[in-house]
Amino acid sequence: MTKNNITPYKDSDKGKKTQVRQMFNNISGNYDGLNRVISLGSDIKWRKIVVEKVAQITPKKVLDVATGTGDLAIALTQIPEVKVVGLDISEGMLAVGKEKIQ
């Protein structure tokens, strides 16, 4: 079995990680709107389901990896006494998320 290296922009000399970071940085300002349209609003529903499921296990801490603009991390703060941390490779996506909580 061979492993295929998928490169978003084959003409680029940058690695996949750098390219993905740049792509999300570039679309960060429009990401939420695009996500809402492309998912036909299902992003709202699945986040609500995730919060309900996580609340059932009453965590003290939650780590949201690939948090993007933070919508899930923000929703998870509805759970009483939970500390939520969001991580993302894209500084642009994190900047949008930070604006939401200020």
C-alpha cells in the first residue's frame, strides 16, 4: 500500500501544513458564513448535539483541537464549571474566534 501525499497546491514549494494554514488564514473572515451555507445550517445542529453529549459526562476541561473560529469551543462554555481551550493551526481563524469572545 502506498501513501499518497496530497498537496493542496502542487505548484507550491511549501509543505502541506503551511499551505493548509495559509488557506484557512485566507478564508478566516468568511469561514463562518461559508460553513453555514455549505452545511445548510447543519453546523448549528451538530454543535448543539456535541454540547449535549459532552455535558452528560460533566468534564472539568475540554480541549477543542482544530477549533477554527471557535464556535464549538464557545458553545461548550455553556456547560457549568467547564474550562475550554481551543487550538488551531490558523492564526486568522483564532483571531476571528477571539473577536467573538471579546
